[in-house]
Amino acid sequence: MNEKPFKSAFIALFGRPNSGKSTLMNTVLQEQISIATSLPQTTRQNIRGIYTTPNTQLVFIDTPGMHKGGKHTLNAVMREQAVSAVTSGMDVVCYLVDLSRDFGDEEKDCAECVASASVPILIVFNKIDICENPDAKINTFLSTYKQFEKSPHIKLSAVDPKSKDIFLTAVDPLVPPGPMYFDEESLTDAPMRTIAAEFIRKQIIINTREEVPHAVFVEIESYKETPQKHEIVAGIHVETIGQKGIVIGPGGALIEKIKRFAKKDIEKLIGTRISLKLHVKVTPQWRDDDNFLRVMR
Ligand SMILES: Nc1nc2c(ncn2[C@@H]2O[C@H](COP(=O)(O)OP(=O)(O)OP(=O)(O)O)[C@@H](O)[C@H]2O)c(=O)[nH]1
Ligand SMILES: [Mg+2]
């Protein structure tokens, strides 16, 4: 009998901040593994999502959005994470291009970085639902960045569940024969404490404004598993006393809300009850402090 060989690939999801990388990964996995919000620079460190079928395993690396601005060491670390995913150890680079915004220096920077990849590239033109004339925009992109004229490309809307199949069909020819790297049940190799910290940070991003989301670092101080429930204690680091007041909210109302929604997200993913304790700490300039940034590398 001539059975098809098992196929697998490490696939970097790369592109500008807010282009929909985390959304696409979650849509393919049909699970929230990487947090996705309307805030550019939501993802801060590479996070893997794993998709397995009886004959294929795709290991996605969701990367931080490539951005030029940002004066902190954190911004450099995020950029380093994204570039390293494109330049090392991948089988495929999937380049997400947001059709709803103008291409500018940031896109140029991304295009140059992707062009340096020595593996197959799939271009995903995203957000067709909010772009007036996707085909015209795609033509503009391909005539501006001629290096991609021969690269396979697809257009979709990552928020639409139907995009899962569009994406999987397009990426399949680029996936080489290879082993199953992770258990078939695994959705990620990230420790639960990392995911818990991300779910808490997501609620802070959703519920605060301006500089606060970027100034927050969530540290899981303890994570205890018992058969009945997981007990999590997290410290929310902010950079100023003013930010601390905002995160706590009047009479502690906002921190309670953050806790309630983060708890729901964590419980949904792990299928076990949790208890969650949050407290807010002022840690000036953590974005330039290697002790904080080390955990992302
Ligand atoms: N309308 C629409 N919104 C989308 C689409 N894809 C993503 N979004 C939204 O765009 C925003 C950014 O999505 P993310 O998945 O967080 O983008 P990202 O590329 O991971 O962003 P960073 O982590 O900041 O680099 C979120 O509000 C998503 O809901 C799409 O196809 N259509
Ligand atoms: Mg992201």
C-alpha cells in the first residue's frame, strides 16, 4: 500500500502590528491561544499554536508586529523576536498584509525582511471585509513589491471562520514531509502560566486606554494545580502611580472586571475552575529592564 508520508511545518506568521496574525492563528486552531485585540503591538513574544490532523501537523509561530517606532528595549526585543522567526528554523513564512490600511514604511520594512527568507512564502492579504477594493489594493502591493510577484497569495478575512479552510488549502502544497513534533492533542507548547498572564493582559488592554496597555506587564507569581482547581496569583506591573489608579479603578471596580473576564477565558481554555488573585505594583521603566524582558526571549 502506498500511504502518503506525514507532513509537518513550522510556519511563521509575520507582518505589521494589527495585521491579524494572532486572529488568523486562533481561527485556524478554533481556540484562543494568542491574544488578539485592536491595539497595535498586542503580541509581545513569539507564541506557538499547533494544528494537527491525521496526516499533517502545522506549528504556527505568532510573532510580534514589526514596528519601527518605540524607544524602549522592549520594542527592540519584539522586533528581534519577529525577525528571528523569519530568518531561522522555519519551513514556511506566512506574510500577513492588512488591506484596510495604506502601505507605508512599516510595510516596506516587513516586505524587505520577508524577502530575505530562504523558505517558501505565502502572502495572506487580510481584512478583505473592510477594504473597498481588495483586488486593486493587492495589485498595488504586488507592483510595489515586485519580489513577491511569483509568491502564492490568498485573500481572506481572518475573523471569518471560513478562512480556516482557505488558509489550510493554500498552505498545504508548501508543507514538506516531516515528523509529528508535538502530541496530537497539544494546541500550544506555551506553559499555562504564560497563557494566563496573556489573558489577564488582554483584559487590561480592552479596559484601559492610551499609554496604559503598553505600560503593563503581567507576572504570574504562583500557579498551583489541584485536582479541583488551579490557583493563580498574578502581579500587574505598571510604570506610574497614575496608571496603578487607572487599572484598579474607582473602588476597585476595574480590577474586579479584569479579574472576572480573565478568569472566564482561562477556565474556558483549560476546562477547570480557577481562583485568581490580582494585585497592582508600580515598577518604573520595566520596559528597559532586562529582568523583565528576559522572560520574552
Ligand atoms: N474587520 C476585520 N478585522 C480583523 C481581521 N483580522 C483581524 N482583525 C482585527 O484586527 C485587530 C488586530 O488583530 P490581531 O490578530 O491582534 O493582529 P496582530 O497582527 O496579531 O497584531 P499585533 O499582535 O499587534 O502584531 C483585532 O481587533 C482583530 O479583531 C479581519 O479580517 N477583518
Ligand atoms: Mg498578535
